[in-house]
Amino acid sequence: MLFFFLLPVEALIRTIANNRPLVQFKQLAERTVVLMEITLMYRSNEFVPWQKLDSTTPIKSDLLITCSPDRDWTTMNKNPQFVAEYTGTGTKPTFFFTSQVNTMHRFALMLPTPNVGMYGAEMKLYEGRAKNPNVISQTDSTLRELERQIRYAIGACQEIENVLRMDLMDESEYDTIMSSTARLILGSILFKIVVVMVTFIYFNKKLKQFYVTKKIAMK
């Protein structure tokens, strides 16, 4: 299982010495999920590289979790509070834990195996969101991420479509306004021409009547 937005804390090979567990400290908020993945290693002496154990190797590992009563890591060795203890089997045990209090936690890995000095472990500690104990699988996480990206893409496409539609609407409105303006201007010009012609005809008629009335001119 993997957690959404988990952060790996450490991933290096360390020797598990006799009567000295492999220890990792971590400040955790309450209701925070923690996943510890262990990969056990072996080497015949300190001058040769570490080798992964065969997956069929019968080996057990113990994980002891304690916490500080006052959020101070220096009190872990003096007065630690027991939190949980787990036993794993196989060369790649996985431990799952949910914190209950906001304080410093101590994760101690031990191997009840002879010749412990020849064994080591690669510890990967993952921390989830603070105060969010929800867990999802890697597949679920991938699917949710894909769904999120699809929703984002659909939203972006809709925004682009809306912009294009608005552009089309703006262009249509612009054409309408320009056409209306052109018609208004043309109508105004024609109206002025008509008014001038009517005024001229009317004035000419009245002037003619005036001339006839005054006997200045004949019909």
C-alpha cells in the first residue's frame, strides 16, 4: 500500500548490530499514517557489498514503536512510552502504523537472529498527511490522479470552448453592431437627402404659389 502525498524519510542500508536495534526517529502529528518498508540485506564481512536475501529465506524481524511523553526526543531513552510492537516475516517485511498523539516517535527494528552483525536493512519510512488516516493503494492513487487530470483537461477544454464561443459571440455582435451602424449611417444620409428634396420641392411649390398670387409669374 502507498499513501497519497507520502514523503520518504530515509532509505539507506545500515548494519543491525548485536543488542543494538536499527533506530529511526520521527516527529508525528496525531492520526498520521506511517508505512515502513524493510529490505533485509546480508554480507559475509564488512569488506564486501551488501546482497539482498533470497525471498525464501526464513527470517523474522521485530519493530518496537515508542514515543516521547513530552514531545522531546531526549526523553526517549529515559522514559519512553510504549506504543506498539509488530513482528514481520520474510526478507521484505512491511509495517503499518497510525499515530495517536502529536509527539516524537521512535521506530526500533530488531532481528532475533544469530550473527546479527552480518545483517543490515534498508529502511523506507513514509509519512502521510497530518491528521488524515486515510489510505489508498497505488492503483487507486494512480486512477485518482488520472481522474483529476482528466477533470482538469475537461475543465480546460470547456474554458477554451467558452472563450471561443465568446469570441464568436463577440464577432457576431461586432458584425451586428457594424451592420446596424452602417444601416443607420446610410439611412441617415438617405433621410437627409429625402428631407432636402422634399424641402426643396415644398419650398419651390410655395415660392411658385407666391409668385402666382402676387402676379409676378404665370402658371
